[in-house]
Amino acid sequence: MMRLKLILLFIALIAVPSYAGDDEARYVRENRLLEEELALARRPDIYFVCNPKEKMAYIKARGIPLRELQMNDFHCWGSPVSGIVYHLSKKSSFFKPDRDMITPGESKEKDNFKIEALELADMPSRYTLVLENGIVIYVKPSSEGIVSGITNVSYSSVILLTRPVLILWNMLKGNPYTAIDIVLSENDARAIYWSLTEKSNTIIYTP
């Protein structure tokens, strides 16, 4: 019983927002992020902004929101994020978007076919964004229907069991590790996957 209480206490401690600085430190950090975004706005590249305090995320270019994304839930575990721009290393999903591959010289339906472009509906709504400096963003859709609800419950159970272990393991090795869980509508989750490419810039505000 005592061991169970210690485990639950440990989980509670690392599940709180990973940043708990005073107002002055927050002000300095947010100003730094605004300066970083101003630099990004001078370029045409698409970038991602996550602001859990406002419960909003944004896909932007030239400082203009291309899409505003309402976050239904947000949790941050592990090391605090820094006031810098992070770069996307890779996107990982169980089911990757794909299209039919046509080998040159092959015919399909007597050469009467169209090459299908990948649409928003082809994108996964549950995936992982791996950023530099040990930051991992887990994106999942809100529970809609029985299947999605069961999947989300299973996912939450896995997090409860594995996340503390990952944080402790990286802490012992001296590696930075931050895990961020974001819950969005299905289409908003797909829009992020669709918009971001390798090396895309990401700004994360503190909760």
C-alpha cells in the first residue's frame, strides 16, 4: 500500500505543468518568444505556435494565422520548455498517409485514371511530433463515438504507466525530456500533420 502511494505521489508531481516560475520570469520568456516569432514572420515558411494558457494553437505564415486550433486538453510532463524556437525532427504515426503507387509503364484501368493528391482527410489524427532537445508532442483527437473513446482511454492508461518511467529514465541519464499531450478536434489534428514538414519551426508557450 505504501509503495502504491509513493508511485501515485511521483506521478502527481511530474504531471503538474513543467514551468512554475514567477511572473517576471514568464514576462521575460514570453517577450523572448515574441521576438523569435517576429523573426519567423519575416520568412514565408509555415510554423506552429502552441499557447496552452489561451488553450489555442496556430498554424502561421508571415505572422498571419492560417488556421486557429482550439485545444480541448493540454498536459505537460517532465523538463520545462525553453524560450526558443524548436525544429521538427520527424512526424510519427501508426498509419501513415499513402496513395496508390503507379510503376512507370504500368497501366491502370486502361490508362484512364487520375493521380490522387493527398487530402486533409487522408492525414492521421493521432500521431507524434518529435522536436529537438528531447521534446515530444503527442497529438490525439477528442473522443467522438465508442471506438475513439475506447482508444483514448487505452492511450491514457498507457501514458499513466509509461510516462513516469520515461521521465525518470531520461533524468537518470541526464537527458532533457518533455512530453506534451494535445487534444484537438479530428480535423484540426489532421491540419497540423498536413501543414508541418521536417525542420518546421515550433513555438511553445508555458502553461
